[in-house]
Amino acid sequence: MPMRPETLAAINMTEDELVKSLIKDVQEVFINMVGVEDLMHLPVQVDITTHFMKCLTAMVGLAGTYNGLVSVHIPWPMAISFTSLMLGMEVTEIDDDVNDAMGEIANMVAGSFKQHLSKGGSDIQLSTPSVVNGSDYMVSSGSNLENITLKFATDDEWFMVALTIED
């Protein structure tokens, strides 16, 4: 669902400008936190109501002027690889280190995203990251929500980052 004109007017951006800013934020988080410089944005519209298999979803809630959720949906092998890069050691399975690392990525992305929703983002608080992990699960946002879902890839694997806010 596209962002409502009222929301875009309130943040003083077009949807294209917001999407470009969010893409840049994700790429910067992955450069700085993970050391991945070749993260490609795949310009594909994805519905956030998505069925995931062998994935991990890290989420951070937004509360304040805007309420919502920032979520990172990532396949297990990619989550393990990114965690290994972040920690500078080999990680071979989904464990607390992977959950913590992916939660921190979601937290950093949410911190960047909230800057676009208000001046400096100081009127939006972030929750503690939560992580869901499973071999077969669905993620669904409620009705009356606005969302932007972005798809990114490195080599042959891809993951999604979504911003969902109440309208």
C-alpha cells in the first residue's frame, strides 16, 4: 500500500525520496555494522504479509508521533554469515549471537528510519529488538497500516527490510 499523501506531507518528502533515503540507510548500516559494501537494492514491490521458510525476523517497534514497526526478514544462512562478519568469528548455527546481531541490525535501521519521520526522530521511541525464528511462519501487519518494504541482495541471496506505520 502506498504511503498516504498526508503522511508524506507531514514528513515533507515524496514517497520516492523516502524510499531512496531508506535504501541509503540500510546500505550504510550494512557497510558500518557488517562490512558488506555490495548490498544491492532490488526494486521489487513486496507485500509485508509474507510466508517465510528457514528465516529469522528481527523487529523494533516505533512509538510516539508515529507508531509502527521496522522489521528485517533474513534467511538463516545469510543471518549466520552476517553475524560471522559482525563478530569477526565463525558462527555455524542460529544461536543467541545471531539473534542479538540481527536484533542490533534492526535497531540500527529503525534508528536511521525514525530520523526521516520527524525532525531528529526525538519524538519517536524505539522498543527493545525482538527476534522470531522458524522453519515455517507468516508475518502479517494489521489493517490500516502504511508500509514500505525493500528487498536487498548480495550474490544469490536476498532479504527484506520493512517500515510499517499506523495511518
